[in-house]
Amino acid sequence: MGSRPTIAGDGGREGIGVMRNTIAVMNTKGGVGKSTIVLSIAETLASFHRKNVLVIDSDSQASVSSMLMTPATLHKLQQDSLSIVDYLVATVLSRQSTEWPKFVVRGVSDVDDARSIYLIPSDMQLTLFEREVSKESQHAQLRTVIGQLLGQVRPIFDVVLIDCPPGLSILTESWLREADFHISPTKPDYLSTCGLEVLRRFKALNPEMGFAENLGVLINMKDEYSPIDEEYHRWLKENGDNRCFDQALPRMTSLQSAARFSTQERSYTAKYPGETGRALRALTDEILARLQQGQTGRVRPASAAAPA
């Protein structure tokens, strides 16, 4: 674990436009299980669908990074200045030409058949970086850099998942305005669904600046025996703007314990047994189908091949 890939662009896609495959995962309300969802979707896409998945950890808590590698490995990467923070400091604040592939880590995940997951890890200093961006009025440069990064990774990976923190920071706004889609996880309760309304109102502001298309609202931690959870699920589905996924993720111990990285590799079915695995496979089927349908939307031109 911890080695970095040699990544080159797919020349066959140049000049014909590339797939819209970048997805920001966020809810303005915390505690909805967002990072665990990013982890489980990535591992299901890699194991079950054989997709090459890039996870970009844009949360200063580095939760999904911690779920994909040992604490010691993550700490070493942070010490060696190989996190998303270091990439953004170089390209936004210092305006240096920096090759993004050196920040990509392969060999992550404790699932033995999920070897096609790649990660750009995070660091707690991400919050300090955002403070510097605001102090130096580098908002436009930040969005430019985010747009360029996503333009370069699109033709290389099948799916790009961006784990955004709760709230609407300047960095999260950049991901939301430059990514192709967003998925909004929510628990079937009042406060979590209020977070969806905050995002909806924010999205309506300054429409000329662009915004990711809603791929869908994802119900997480649903108790199948709770009439209240079922009522919230039905209420969310009745609003067509939510584009609720048919498959909700159940409240199960196996999904919660998946967040803890195991130093012993395990199979996908060992990590996501029974109903948990079935729910995740059904969900990723929906995600891939919606991504395919979404290709009729705005198509971005293919970027130049990324540096090896």
C-alpha cells in the first residue's frame, strides 16, 4: 500500500468529449454517513462492477482517507506533503505547475478484490488552506484549479467521487460548481432533510456560475421497521426534484463497521454481507444507470493527456 500510480491519459478519447463522471457527495448537514457512503460505493464499483474509481478526500477530517488505509500510512503521506492540501497550496496559493498524479495513491482499501480504487488523501490543514484562500482573495484561482483537475481526471477514471465536508465552504462550492453531478445523502429525519433544502437554495443562487446536476438524494441509515423512516422516505420520493434513489441504505452494523480499516484483507462479501451488500449493489446499479443517462447533458471537452 502507498505506492503511486503512473497515470496517462486515454488518447482514444481526445477531441470527442469525455464522460461526465465526476460526483460531489455532500449534504450541508453533518452526521448523515457521507464518508462511509463514499467508501462503500467506491468499493462496490471496484469489486462488483470492475470500475476504476478515484476518491478525492476534500474533508479536513480525512475520514474516508482513514477508512482506506492505516493511520500510519496516512500520516506518512501527510508528512511527505502528498495530500490534497499540498496540491492546492502549490497550484492555488503559489501558482506552481504541479503534476496531480504524484498525489494519487493506489493499493488502498482492505477489500482484496477492490484493487482499482485510487485516492487523493486529505489533511486537517485543509481548513487553514481555505482561510488563506479567503484572506488572499484567491477564490477564482481555486475554482480554476478545481476545474482543471477534474478535467484531467475525467478521461482516466471511470468514476470520480469527491467527499465534501458538511456546510458550504469555498472549496466545497468549487467542487459543486465544477463537478458534473452531486449526490446528497440524508438520514430519514427532519434535520438531515433540512440540509437538502439549504443546498437547494444555494444552488438557485447565481445560476450563471454553473452547478453540478443532481444525480439523486440517497436515503441512508433507514430502519426498515420504522414507520417514521418510511414516511420520510416516501415524502422525499414524492418531490421529483430530489430524484431519490429507489434503493435506500439500511441501518446495519456491518455498514457502520465497514468504516474501520482492517489490516487483514477481506473479501467484498465478508465486509458487506447479506442485505448490506445487496443494497449497495442495487444502489451502484442505479448510479451507473443515471450516469449513463446523464451523458446526454452538457459535455465537456476532453483535456490534454495527464502527465505520466
